[in-house]
Amino acid sequence: MSRNRHAWVMPVSVLLALVFGLLPLTQALQPYRPYWLALVVAYWVIEDPDHRGLGFAFVVGLVGDLSFGGLLGEQALRLVVMAYILQRFRARLRFFPMSQQALAIGGLLLNDRILVAVLHGALQLPPAPRAIWFAPLIGMLLWAPLNLLLNAARQGGWRRR
């Protein structure tokens, strides 16, 4: 019963991740933008593995590709790779302390940046600025607050007194 009451949290979290990814930033700050979709997909793959998996990551990635106007399928591939790794190690990762979870998420986000560099190199696209390597660090720092916020929204924790 409580799952149905809070079913709105997942679509709203994905929508907000898309909006945060589309917010305009100055050219200097653009490379530092965290990969919001990856953070939200990581949360849902860890917390709701029975309903959120590779298909969920693929669909969210395609929506991200269409929203951001990049290479079609790039974000879908990136999110599916991340979701696969998360599913593989979910049982261990779920019970890590928040600081170790953040380090693991940072490693996954770094893996995502490596995948982007390989894809862009293989397709002979211009290389991204060097500052994009700081974005996984920012995502790692955002993991704990995002996780706590989504847990509170999913479980209705802000209403308890």
C-alpha cells in the first residue's frame, strides 16, 4: 500500500534530473556539471532492483539523449553499463556506509567519463575539456544528500514527527 502512495517519486526524480541537466550554465562551469541522470538511476537500481534495472536505465538514457540532443544512444549505453555494474554489486553496495557508497558511485561516474572518452575517440569527435574529470568528484559529493532526500521522499519521512 505504501508503495502506491509514493509511486510519484521515481518519475519526479527522473524529471528533476533531466531539468538539472538542462539548466543553463556558463561555459566555464559546464564541464563541472554532475551527471544527474546517472545519480538518479543509480539510486533506483540500488533501492528498487525488482522494478528498476537495465531496461529502466536504457529508457531513461534514451529520454536523456532526446532531451540533451547528443548522440542518440550514448547516454542509454552509459546508463546501462552503470546499471549492470550496480546490479552485479548491489548486495554489497547497499550495506556500505554512506561514505563508501559515495566512493563507489564516484568510481562508477569516473568509469562513465572513461566510457565517454573512448566513445568520442572511436567516433573521432572532438575531445571534451579536461575539466570534465572533476564532475565525478562533484557527483560523489552529491550522492549522500541525494540519497537521503530520495529516501525521505520515497518513504514519506518528512511527514513523521
